[in-house]
Amino acid sequence: MMGRYVEQLPDCPCGNIIGLVGVDAFLLKTGTISTDEKAHNFNTMKYSVSPVVRVAVEPKNAADLPKLMEGLKRLAKSDPLVQCFTAPTGEHIVAGAGELHLEICMKDLRDDFMKGAAIKVGRPVVSFCETVRAQTDIDCVSKSPNKHNRIYLRAEPMDEKLCLAIDKKDFDPSMDKKLRARKLADEFKWDVTEAKKIWSFGCPPDGVANVLVDTTKGVQYLNEVKDSMVSGFFQTTSAGIIAEECCRGIRYNLMDIVLHADAIHRGAGQVMPPMKRAIAACQIRSDPALLEPVYICDITVPQHALSGVYSTLNQKRGVIEGKEDRAGTPLCIIKAFLPVLESFGFAQELRQATSGQAFPQMIFSHWQLLSGDVYEDGSFVNKIVKEIRARKGLKDELPKFNDYYDKI
């Protein structure tokens, strides 16, 4: 509220904007307030962008930490897209749609929400996703700590169209099983019986597109361990084995499971660890890969400055999608795909190359597979994985299949 003074009102007629005090404790981003019990909520806005660029913030003076926490809470409420959370490394992360969006968020945080306390902002970091490119050739076996239970699992990549449908909530855990199975069979050629036995759609907060499917036949006590296995699936897919980034587009098939007859020997502590190990082994065995976020970039530029745009895009791994001339003007619009990783400082370099005549607009478009082998030393994707692992304080050496595969 930026007004000059505050006036209290007993009631207010239509057409005015009022401030409700105390409601912010119960609403985070958006909500509907009504006294009518039959009223429906307004739909939450869907954004064409997603928060893929993140920075770590910390106070310059340690005594200002409570102010920073309060400021981050206010920032999360003020901007419907921004995400503020604490990483497992202890850093306070602010995630936004791009470099410019984060700059505006940091300015708001300093000027409006921190009340004069100074903050340090880290370098922007891009979120990646982990995926697989091939089907697992063998059943990945994992034994429970007491050696009485065994889980057999396989992984395979999912169709990108299905991933997008899950992102849009076209397929949802709350959907009717038979309708969902029929839709999957018709549109994506799934087996109907397998489609009926989908256990989970990935981690609830992000809802990243992964699927756990039960393909077993006649296994005893399976329903008793289902919740523990789904919890293990959530934890492992929200931080993959290669770089602890979210997994995306992986379908895990439960091939078989051997359980001890005594209930005390198949509790959560005996089921979750082998489930996590089996998922990790499947991921390593199925040709793991990284997905990077990509912007679609609309660049408005005069015809005579086109060469500067092309050279800048080539330097930044950009791919030109199309060029459209504006009738009656010397301007044209170039559509190009630009990896988010290369977008930092892109606008500045573009203006230098075109003498300030090009104007770029960037919106998150899709996830793109990074070419190359994760395990091949010196490859582009291997360098990125090692940078992420170093930033997160993980071992420099990548995990091996035999570390997670239990021989029978």
C-alpha cells in the first residue's frame, strides 16, 4: 500500500480498491475472498513463462538475516511468478523468469522490503532437468537393508507431448482412472492395463512430468508398501542422481517386487532406500542426459543491421526459427531459440553489434536436450554437470552403475 495516509472504513461500495489488513497471513499469491458460500474461486493465472533463472541472496551483515527472511516473504507475495525458498545447501534462493525479471525483484527487495539493509546477490544460475534417452536393458535390482525384500525396476523416456500434457494438468492424479487410461491408450499408444496402474505423476509442488507405473502381476502385500515406494520416487525424481536437478520425462516401470511375509520386515525403512537405489541405477543405465531451458526470442531490427543479430545469435548457440518483414517499414522480426544459459548479457551484446537498433524480447519456450554423453570427459554436457556438482558441493566424480545395482 503506497497511499499517503490510511483511513478505516466500515464498508465500501463497488468500483473501489481497498486494502484488507491481516489477510496476507492466509494467502500466499492469489485467492478469492467472498461471504457467499456458493461462490467459486477465480482461476489462478497460468503463465507462459516459468522461473528458470535463480540467484542466491544473503545479507551483508549477519544481524540482518531476519529482515531478509521477512523481505523474501513479502517479495513472494508481491510477485505472482517469483519463487523464494531455502536450498538444501542453506542458501536463500530467488527464482525468476529471466535476467531482467530478477533485476527488478532485487531492486524491490532492496528498496521496498528490506528497509535499508544491504544484501549480497550471487551470480544468476539456470535450472536444468535430468532425463534419459534409452530404455533400461536389464531389470535394475535393489535389496532392502535387511536383505529380505527386492525391487526390480526399469526406466524409459516419455513422449515430449505427454510431458507437456502433464505440465498443463491434462493428466492428473485426481482424474478418473478409466478415462485417463483410455486417453493415454488413444493418444500416446499406452497399454490400457498399465495406464490404469499409474501410481504417481512426480513431485506435487512442481508437478514435474515423471510417471511411476506398476507392471507387476500377482504380487502379495503390494498395497502395503505402495506409499513408501511413491515417497522414495518423489524424493529421487525431485533431485536426480547425475546433478541433483529435477527429473523430467522419465517413466519408471515396476517389473517385480519380492516382499517378506512378515509385516515388520517391510516397513518404510526397508522399502524406501532400495526404491531410491533402484531409480538411481535405472537412470544411470538408461543413457542419462540433461535438458536445458530455452527462450523463444523475438528481435525487432532494421534490415541493414541484420548481420549483427545473426553473428550474436551464432556466438550464443542461438537457432533462427524464422524471419518476418513488417510491411511498409524497414523493420523485420526475427524469431530465434536461445538457451537460457547463454542469455545473460545477450541484450547488451546485441545492442553493441547493431548500434542499439535491435530490441529483443525473451519468453521461456521449452526444454531442450543437451547433446553429448554425460560420462564423456571434456564434453559440453559433462562440463555443465561438473559445474553444477561443484556448486552444490557434490563429489566431482559422477556416480557409477555398480554403486547402485545390487547383484542377486
